[in-house]
Amino acid sequence: MTAKRVTNGRFDRFRSESGISLIHVGMLLFVFMGFSMFVTDLGALWLARGQAQNAADAGALAGAIARTFDDAGDPPTVGGIVYQSAQAAVAAHGVVGAIPTAQVLPSPTTPCPPYVAAGDKCVRVDVFRDGTNGSAFLPTFFGNIFGITTQQIKATATAHMAVANATDCLRPFAVPDLFTDVNPGDANNPVGEYHHWKNKNPGKGDLLPNPDTYVKPTKGPPPDPGTGYTIANNLGQMITLKYGNPNGSDPMTPGWYMPIDVPRADGAPATGGARYRSNISSCNGIPVEIGEYLLTESGGMTGPTNQGIQALIDQDPYAVWNTSTKTIDHSCVNNVPSCGAYSPRVIALAVYDVDKFDDSYTHGDWSDCPGGGTCVQIVNFLAFFVAGIDGSGNVFGYLTREAGILTTNGGTENVGGPSAFFYVIQLIQ
């Protein structure tokens, strides 16, 4: 009921309460629009922030993966696979109904954060939805009422190629690290073989007159590859793995491998040919770190080697190595469904300390070996694409890159970037 006030029989228009609710509704509507702008437009801003960050994270990870496995340049090729992979990953993530733009900044173009180890590589991706770098502004919905017509958002992410110090897919091949072959031209130090120590006879010293030298890789800082394998010198190199006798009758020569006993997580036999064969054709499942000592297997293991390698090749039978691009073509990785992120024919090889083994063998001191017997100490890992095996049981293939594991062992025996063939991709910023 509308209240009316009558004065001298007439309606007092100036004191009437008729229509007062319209004023209240108008005021509340204004407040409601303000709250709507706060909830809707600010909500859209926060939604865009999360979507932009997801796009930046995906771009940085994609760029770092491409930089690790597809473009070894430092810096990578401008506009190449690193840039393309990062841009494609960003473009796959819409930000409030529109595709953002991205700027890809690999190191050293943009330095890695200061807490990243010297020599390591990063990829930073900046994502824009703020009207800059060719991007569109974020729209507003209720802000137009108050004169606010656009919003701005951007995000950044950095991914790091961290050097791995372990693998849970080590195969039972240990190859000697590279060394400086002094080659004095006498019978005590033939060409291509590592010889440094001699028996400790009274008055005769402990070293050969002109010993070969070996410096194992370290992580630094600064990282030092020593005399060993490096990405710059050995990526894509063909290597033939030949059986070497762990008792020392065969020389320590690059490519001469020693069969090693790798523990397994699947309950396979404790030792012998069955476990050795399983360790070739499948992952062992237990992390093995740089710095560990592994026992050598007795015997040549020719039969288990042939069987294991053939089983490995059968898992990706059409894969071939491209010597021009230093990559694998026609792998089952590219099938639908895929066989995994990497070809099963890319395996991890242990690289052992040649000087430590020569010293232990020459002096008969195997006290560092777990459980007795002869052993090798791991100083690095090589990623090796198995190309084939010949009639003599020699395995040939090419050095490449692969994903590994980063453990928290204190890092006393880790390697630096120049020596690393195994990486872990980490989102660090």
C-alpha cells in the first residue's frame, strides 16, 4: 500500500513516498554492477593468469626438451626446433578464448637463474595477453560500465636441463672412459691401450716410465670433462662394443666393454646369464648412480649378449640412425600408439674409471668392490643407440642423449654439462 499524506484535503506531492523503491533499486543496481565487475572481471583475470602460466610452463618444458634432444647448439638455432616446439606448446593453450603470443629466450641469450650450475642450459618463455608483442588485451564484461575496457596479463617460466647423475635402466655393459694415450713406443705401453701403473717392487717405483694419463670428469664449478667423453666431441659417434676380459688379459681400449652385474627390481635370478640377458633387453628398475662400484661378470656372456641385443632390436625393428641429423628415424616412438618417449634401443652404458681399474688390477687390490671379486667404478653414463650386432657378438651403435634420474646423493661424483649424455628436464621458475 502506498502511503499518502493529505493536507487541507489535497495530496502533498512533495511528501509522497511513491517511487522511493526505484531509487533504492538504482543504488543497489550500481553496487551490484560493482560487485559483478569485481567477481566476473577479476575472476576472468585470475583464470587468465592460470591459463597463461600453464602455457608458459608448457612452452618452457617443450623448449628445454627440444634443446636437450634435438638441437645441441649453444645457443640453439634461432627460429629452429627449440623455438618452434616452445611456440607450438604455447599455442596449444588458450587464454580466455584467445591464443596468447610468446617470446622464447634460451640461454645464453637470457642467462639462467643464478642458482643454476655453471654451464647448464635453460629455456625461458614469456607469454603475453596484454596487448603487447602482437597479443590481444583481455576483455572486460562489467568493467565497461566504469570505463575499464581492457585487462592485461602475462606469465613467464624457465625450464632447466639438469645433468642426471643416475639411471634406473642401466644395461650390463661398462666401457672404459677416454684417456690420453702417451704411447712411448715400448712394449709396456702399446698404442691405444691404457697403461699407467706397474707392480710395487722395492726400489722400482710405482709408475711406468711414460704412463698414460686419465682425468675423470667432475661437475665443478667449473665443470671439467677431464679426458673423458663429451657432448661436443662424441655426440653421434659410432662405437663398437667388444668384449673385454675383466681379469685384465684384454687391454683397456675404448670400445672394449666389460660385462657387469646390475641388480634388478623384478626378482630375476641373482647372477649369471639369465639376469645378464634380462638386463640387456629391459630396464633393471633400480637407480644406479655415478660413483658406485659394480661387480664384473665372469665369462664372455656371448650367448646372453646375442639374445638380449636381438630382443632389444625386436622392440623397435625399423629404427635407424640418421648420421646427418644425429637422430633416430622410423622409430616406434612416432607410431600411434607410441612405444614410449624414447626408442627402446637407446640404452644406458656405464663408463668406468680406467685408472682406478688399472691400479686395482696391477696391485691386486679389490677392497673397494662390494662382496669381493673384480669391479669397476662408474664415472659417467653414455646414451647408446643400438644399431646392430655382428656375427662375432660385437654390438655397434651411436652415442646420443637420453633422460636420466637426479638423485640426492650429495653430488660428490657427478659430472658437469660438457660430459653429460643424460639429463633431467626441470621447471625451475
